Amino acid sequence: MRRSLLPLIAVIFASSAFFGRVSAADIPAPVYKATPAAVVAYSWSGFYGGIHGGYGWGSDHVDIGMNDPTGVTQLVAAAGGFPLSYSVNRDGYVAGAQIGFNYQLGRQWLVGIEADISATGIKGTANDTRGPCPICALPNTSTVTQDMDWFGTVRGRFGYTAGQWLIYGTGGLAYGHVKYNYLQTNVPFGGALVIAANGTDTQTGWTAGGGVEYGMGPWSFKAEYL
């Protein structure tokens, strides 16, 4: 990622000189040599911004709430005609941008804060097909889809630096937007019934993880797991 505060690496050379008049017979020929180079330590302090890309995966339970005024749907569910909770495995790409601020404590420790926002293709589908239940004439098929189209985090960072290397832990707030789709086809009491519903929700939670980062001039590159 691009770092707005450029780290400074300076090398200073100096040479010695002889003063006064001497004879070549008095001393050996003079030897000129440079003093040891002085290198300014790499600094992680400052504001930064950048982009990221990766992959996300996980699983979640989606609970279905039925509100049928006739009571038929609730009876079918109670009789085992279809589930009211689904386990959905999700995965997909993650891509976005981040900004943050680092403050280096001495030469080894670092504290900071970072905020990011990502678009994602994290999506999953669960299907369930069940045979006739005591009050169902034919099998019921239901499908649930969960799609996270974006999420963001605001996290603190605490790390250990070794020159141009940084190892850190991170944690804080996570929030994201999720879409749900539900489709059910069943035949209770011999009459066909199709139930379709969809919804959206913005959810909040926590996140924690860690990573390793390498600085190179005005740029740095990192691998991170949350």
C-alpha cells in the first residue's frame, strides 16, 4: 500500500585528511578511508492508504420465520415438511481500499488504527428436499441464498517491527450488508403452494486477526488474515 510519510534512508560518507608538512621518510604513505556508513532506521510512522484483494469464506445459519395467517405453513413446518433453519456455506472474492495511521514506539513497537471497505462476491446457497410429511401430499423443496455484497472494518493494530518488517495483531468493529432469498415449493393437502421471500440487513459484529508487512521505500506490502 502507498505510504504518505516517506521513510528516510540516508548514508553519510566522511574522509580523513592529514595536516602539516612531513617527509615521506618519516611515516608510511598516508591511507585514506571512509568512516562507517550511518543508516537512518526505517520508520513506519505516518498516514497511509492503499488497496487490497483476497478471498473470503465461512458458514452461517439462516433462520426462517413463517407468518401465514391461515396457519397452514406453520403446521407443515411443525410436521417436518421443511426446515426453519439452514446452514449456508459461503465463499467469494474480496476487493477494496484502506486508510490508516501508524505510530512507532521506539525502534520495535507500533500502534495504529485502520479502516477499510470492501466489495465482495461472498455468496452461498443451501437446498433441502424432504419426502411427504404426515400432512404433506408430496415432497417439499426449499432453497436459501445468502449474499454479502460489501463489508467494512475499523480496527486497532499493535505490532513488532524489525527494520522493514512488521508483524502485527489487529481487531475491532466489523459491519456489512447481507441479502437473503428464500424459495419453497411444496404441495400440502394436495394443493400446490410456492413461497418466495427476500430481504436485506446491515449487520455489525467484531473481527480479529493478524498479518505480516514489508516496507520498501514509499510502498509496503502485507498479507493479513481476519
